[in-house]
Amino acid sequence: MKTMVPAGLTGLFAGLLALSAPSGAHAQDASAWQKDRHSSIQLLAGSRSGGTVLGGVAFQLDPGWHTYWRDPGDSGVPPRFDFSKSDNVASVTALWPAPQRFDDGAGGQSIGYRTGVLMPLRIVAKHSDKPLTLRATINYAVCEKLCVPVEASAELAFNSPASTSDSALHAALATVPKPAKVGDDNPLTIRSVKREDKTVLVDVTAPETGEVSLLAEGPTSDWALPAPKQVSSGPAGARRFAFDLTGLPPGATAEGAALKLTLLGADQAYEFDVKLP
């Protein structure tokens, strides 16, 4: 099955991982690689200025292996992060770069990253004038034909007023889907979201050339919505995607549910927060 990913981002992922491996002279801006059998992780520290700083966690994977996005698709588990043992950290928000969709080997589709990914972290310090050390425990899965669970730990002090990791972190930040609203005046956007009984129809405006893919998430992680598929019944000038409202947890209702739709284009990606009618 052909990978569905913004083409301009595919090569960028590899470049980001190369940038995230600093020389020994600049090791203070990145932790040592924590290696497992088929993968490695590393923390990166951005420049320290003010109360909010940019960091990152880099995943490197052996050829043929993959890991998962926050919504893994039909199979897999997303990475889980624990930063509770950090010093002088009020909060950490993981920012997820645009993922790929690929065959999971069992007739379904997974959503995630192949070769690796550099995931930006938005870190808020408790006290902007005091030392900050990020300590992370990361549980994730790497898969080829079978999946292997991994637990890795790393720590890194944020001390540099001008970090050598800044360029890699800001390049990774550019791969994170941008917030957007339905009907925005962009070349790539969602025009409308409709519901017909148990089916959601999403009409997309997109350039005539280039692949477009749509991902759908429910309001909580226990929703398991099917992958939207492009259909031929859309209005003129639009691409229509459809998915059924299946995979809801017990007791949940679709009426008024808050969904997150991620639209992936050739070199752009956007996120839309919508409420079902």
C-alpha cells in the first residue's frame, strides 16, 4: 500500500534526525541516545529564554520498523510520556508532526512514523529564572511484522541561551499540522462537515494535483473511528471523504461530539476541531 504522507515532509523527517545528532562539542544541548534493539530516543533542548521553552524527543528506528502517532489507527499503541520527575517544570505538551498511513500487515491501516520522527515539546517552567531539567520516561512500541514494547528514560538540563538544537527543533515544529477552521481561505482546507445518519461526509478543497489524506479522532482516546476514505460523490471542485460513526466507546453518543480532523496535503497539514451536528 502506498504511504499517505505530505511528500515535502518525507525527506524532512530524515534531515531532522540527522540534525538531532550533535557533535560531542555540543552534547549539552542533547542527551545521549538511549538505544534499544530496534530503536533509539534522545532529548533535545532549545534555547533557554523566558518561561516557555522548546524541547524535543527524537526517535530513530531500524530500517523496516515503525512507531505510532497519537491515534495509531487499526492497530498499535501511541507513545506515552511521563515528565513528572522533572525539575522546575510546570507542564509539557507534545506536538505531533504530520504522520503517515500504512498497511498494518493484518488488513488494516496504522498511523505513525517510519524511519523516525523528531517530536517538539512545549515546556513551561515553574520559575523562569531557575534551572530546568527535563526527565522523561517514554513507553512506545516499535513494529516490523511483530511489535516490541519499549520503555526508555532520559534527562537533559536546559541551560543554553543559544542552543545548537534550535534549527532542528524549529524545523520539526514546521511539520506539526497547523490549527485551522472549516472554510478557511487556504488552498488546502475543509469546506464543510455533514452528517447523514451514521456517516460523516467531509468536503475538502485541495490543489488539483497531489495526494490528500484525512484522519479523524474522537473526543477521547477510547474512540476508534475508522479511517476516512475518499469517495466519488463529492460536489464540483471538492474532494469528499466519508467515514462511519463506528468504534464509539460504550455509552458515548455522536450527537454534538467534538472531533479532530487532520488534513494532510502534499506539503502542508492542518488540524480542525469540529462538532458533529
